[in-house]
Amino acid sequence: MSKGFFKKSKNVKVNRFLLFLFLATIFWVLTKFSREFTSTMTAKINYENIPETAALSENNTKAITFDLAANGFEILFYKFKKPTITVPVGKYYSKEKNGFKISKSELMRMVSSNFNRNLAIKNLSVDELNVRLDPIVLKKVRVIAMTAIAFKNGFKPIDSMKVIPDSITISGPSGSLKNIKVIETELISIKDVEKDISETVKVVSPGNEIVSIKPNKVKVTLAVAEFSQGQYTFPVEVINLPPDMTIKMVPQAVTITFDVSVNDFANISKEGFRLVCDYSQRNKDENFMLPFLEKKPQNIYNVVFEPKKIDFFIFK
């Protein structure tokens, strides 16, 4: 019996001690936070009612700081409830000017509207709020198609990719548009391509400052065909050789390999080519010339010469 009694008595003392400790803590907090403090606060600036003919410059002030004198509870409350300053741009803006200023007294009034009247606000981080705006302008920029295209084996493009229209008009602040030279489309991703591509895609805005993009969609086309490989061997023909000179070339023939679409293959003939070496363009130090096609069909691609250079010896 005695052990149970002492254990119960001990628990009562511990609970009584914890209660007094809790009450003392509450009393200390109330006493401490009831005192007046001065704390530095930050107020975010919200610009509203911006006219359609102008836009905010990028370097406008986003926030200001100030000192707030209040008791600890109010300081804590406003640390969580962030104060804001709403600037009605349309009220102050004039088309004849590129900006406006808000005086310190007016700015102080805007800050004070966030707090009770008995709270003291001082030491604003700015003497006045200087708001700058850029006029909305139009600019024509080139469109670049962003693609990730993989062709089926044996298929290749037969022309360059076309974007229709190839340029569009964007509008926005003059300061934001000056460094924009091109504008990109959304990514076009296609695998195992074996036929012509024709896709309508959106244009991606290069920044939040852009007001409009017209048109906001373009058409991207690419002609595709199945390809085969052709090959011919030609004797080397030398042009611009002095009439009183005789040379020997090693080797005396060059083989060319080229790609051509299956549809055009039947129209390709050896007579459509002329392979030459230009003696006037020779490498004088190492005595060699580079073969090239002076004449060739328009619809062949990826021409490869073998060998790529022709050595020569001069007979006197």
C-alpha cells in the first residue's frame, strides 16, 4: 500500500510542476511579445491596370523594405501575412511619357494601408517609386522549326524543310523585343518517316513579356523519297592546261558515287555528268588536282569521289 501511495504522490508532484512550468512559459511569452519591437519588413509590389499600349520594363522595382514598430504579436502576424503594395498603373500613366513617379508620402500611404493606424512605419528603402514602361511595338521575326525526325532505312529528304509562313509578327515591349531575332516552334518528333511530312504546329513564345504572336501557328513541310545509290567511272579531263605542256595523271579515272531517289533513278545517265580537274587550281607544292563535277543532274545528292585527288607528273 505504501509503495502505491508514494508513486501516486510523486506523479501528482510531477504533473503539478509541469502545469506551473506551462503557465510560467505562457506568462513569459505574453510579457515578452507584449513589448514593442522594431522589425524590418518587405512588401511586394503588384502593378495592376496596365494600359494595352504599354508594358512594364524589366528593371522595375519588385519590392521595398521598411521598419515596422509594433508589439511582438503584430510583428509575427505580419511576417506571415506578407504586406503588398498595389500600384494602379493606369491611374498614373500618360501616353506622352515612358513612366511616372510615386512620391515618398504617397508610397508611405500605400504601405500604411496594410496595417493598423496605430503602427509606426519608417525608413522606407526608396525615397520615391520610379515606374518605367516600354511602348508596345511590332516586330517581324523568322520562324525556326524544331524537329526530331528519324527516317526509315533507305528514305531521305529531297529538299530542305519549309516553314509557311517563314516569318511572323510579334508584339511586346521594345526593350524585350530588341534581342529577339528568331522564334521557335514546338518540337515535331516523328520516327520511321517514309513519306512527305506536313505538320501544323504552334509557335513558342520566347518570353512572358510577349503580348501577341500572329499567326501563332505555322505549317512545316518536308519532301521525302526512297533513295538508291548510283555509281559511274569517268576518265579524268583536265581544263586550263597550257597548250605546250604534257602531263600524266595518276590515276587516270575517278569513280563517283551518289544518292538519287528511286523515282528519278531511270532519268540519270552518264551523259549528264562531266568530271574535270582544273590545272589552274592545282596544288603547286605537292603536284595534285582535285576532281569536281562541272556538270551534273540537279536531283543527285551526297556525291563522293574516289580517289579524292589526282597526282600528276609534267613531261618537258
